[in-house]
Amino acid sequence: CDWSSDVCSSDLKWNVDSGALHFNPDTKGDDGDLVSNESFTNFDLRIDWKIAKGGNSGILFYVQDDKQKYEDTYKTGPEMQVLDDERNEDNKTPSHHAGSLYDMIQAKPGAVKPAEEWNTAEIVSNNGKLDFYLNGVHVVDTNIFDDNWKKMIANSKFKEWPAFGTFKSGHIALQDHGFNVWYKNVMIKKL
């Protein structure tokens, strides 16, 4: 499945709904993350997202799309969390809140809009500097690939996957976490 005008065939649970990419777990079809055709190194990604009540998803980057080596996208690519902070049970861990660098850095609180409302996210990765913005608020500011990055991984659930967070180039993935989620206005610029 690619992000072109013929986005997804009817054999996937990802479809186009009112101009947005929509993952609907209730439709017939195959599950799975939606992965970009192209890989990116330094980039500025802007995307709008809306999550259903109780929902969970994510925007992953530096994903390695090799199912022989890496079964799941989250085993290679870091994630900006997409979550209904109010209702989803993953809200108990601060670094799992919407806009966070999942399981590593909590997003600055107060930027996310409630479930079923559109949020605007931006992920900028440029020469080892990583910044997340949510609805215009700078919510995560860190460096990647340095010793502190390795320490954050070692203190996260990702320590179980040696390839996680090691790739400096990879695909963008929109996560199927089994909940209704919508993405639109996807724009990416190589830096």
C-alpha cells in the first residue's frame, strides 16, 4: 500500500475517508501499519491526526520495511504517540501520552486536543536533532544516536530489540494499533 492517489486497495483496513487515511478495525481486510514507499534521513514531517475515543496509534520513523528481519515497525522505528489520553489505558505512563517520544520522553503536557478532534503534529529530524511539535507547541526536544539516546533505549521497553533506534534512514509508518484513527494533510520535506 502506498500514499499515492490510489492509496489502499480494498483488501486492507486502511481506506480513504473524506480525504483522510482511515484505519477502521471493523472493516474486512488485512491489518498492518501503513508504510511509506520512500525512506528518509533528515526530514520535516507534518501531519494531522484524529483518534477515536479510547484509541491508540502512532507515527513511526526510521522504520526498516524488511519483514524477514524485522517483524514489526516498532522494533526498528521510534514513535510519536497518538493516543486518547483521557480514555486509553496506555495513559498511565507519562511517556505514553499523545505527542511523546513513546516510552522514552514525555511530551510537554497540555498540547493535545481531545479524542475525535484533529491535531496537527510535526516531527523534525535533522542531523541527530529531534523535535516534536503538537498543535504548535514544542513538546519534545532531544538528540538522537548519541550516548544519551542509547541510555534512553536501554531504559525503555525497546531494549529487547537491538536494532531499535539505530537506523539513521528509514520509512515513515502510520500505526495500526487496532483502533479507528485518521491521518490527513501528510507533508514531508527532505532537509
